Amino acid sequence: MKYIELTFTDPARNLACDQALLEACEQTEVDDILRIWEPQSYFVVLGYSNKFAAEVNSKGCAERGIPVLRRFSGGGAVLQGPGCLNYALIIRNERSGIYGDVSDSYKRVLQRHQRLCAGLISEAVTIEGICDLAAEGRKISGNAQHRKQHYSLVHGSFLLNLDLGLIETCLPMPSCQPGYRQSRTHQSFVRNISVDSGSVREGLKREWKVDSDLEEIPYKRIDELVCKRYSRPDWNQKF
């Protein structure tokens, strides 16, 4: 597996990068990729089909200058910012041509991340809902995916030291909740694991058996996607 640490200052470019890497793998069928990035500013990211008016506190975001973007994978709305470590895995589908193995893709990724997190915090870590990791019943990692014929993108975040109080400001209670949430507020439902990002980075590299760095980065396609999609209100507020 190839590895890259790449964080852009522009949130839109960070979202575009994941899509561009997936497209590159699908077109050339190269090695699997692990990307790590860590935002330096706050922004909200909607899942592809989320409704803007229902899933975002637009007034709270506007008052604090927090932009709202939309990714091309599923899942719910999240707050991104300092203290939130993100990964993106582009992995070959185990059964090429079968689009419906969503649960298998999550299991393939989350079982490794479950083991990694449990070792870092010396607590029991469980897979909850469709795509969460939790410690003592509180969410520590959320994940989403987008599948193509030959490759899938599975990406998500580890809550290390995120300002959890800001989630209440930016996001209302989600319209769709996993059963284990039990209608808890954001601050009662999520928690940080309070470990340094370097430990998570190194752990991910070990779990995924990284053996080389990614040399070819699709910067041109990233720029195209920012221009045509991720920087545009008609994309970010499309629903």
C-alpha cells in the first residue's frame, strides 16, 4: 500500500483530493492508497444526500465564519477542525464488479481501526451502527464510503482533541441516528480519545502495511473538482 500525508489549507481541496485519488485508482488500477490529513481550520461537511436546512445550523456557522461543504460519500454531517485526524483508504474491491458489499467494506476497515484504537487508549472499542467506532458507548470515529467497480474509498475521522462544544453550535440533532445514540446530545454522544496524532498515523501505517510513498498526486484533477464541484454553492447546498 502506498502512503501520503497531504493536508490542504482549503477545505474544498481536501474533499476533492479523496475523490481524485479514487478516480485515479479506478482508471489505472494501481496499488491501494492510505492518505492522512489534519485540518487546521473549522468547517462542516455534509454527507452526499444530507439536506442542508435540516442538518446544519447555518446561522451558528455563519456567525463564526465556518463554511459548509458537501462530500461525495454517504453518512451524516460532521464538524471538521483541529484535533480531528482524517484518513482516506482507496482499496481494491474484494469482489470486483459487485457494488452492494457496503458492510463488508466497512468491516474490512473498521476491524483494523478498532484494534488500533483499543491499543492506544487501553479501553474496549466497539463497532457500532453501520460505520462508527465507540469507546464506552461514545463515538470516537465516524466513517463513510463511496464505491466504484474496482475500488472503494473508505474515509473517516478520529476524534483526538476536537472542540466538542462547537459541534452543538454548528449541527442540530441529526435527522437519522444510529440506535446506540439513544437521542443523546452531541457532547454526551461523542468523545475525544486524547492521544497524539503521530501515534495514530504510525498505527495506521502498521495496520495497513504501508510499503512506499505515493509519488503521483492528481493535482490537476483536484483543482478541476474544486472548481466544478466542491467550491460551488449549487453543490454544497444542492439538497
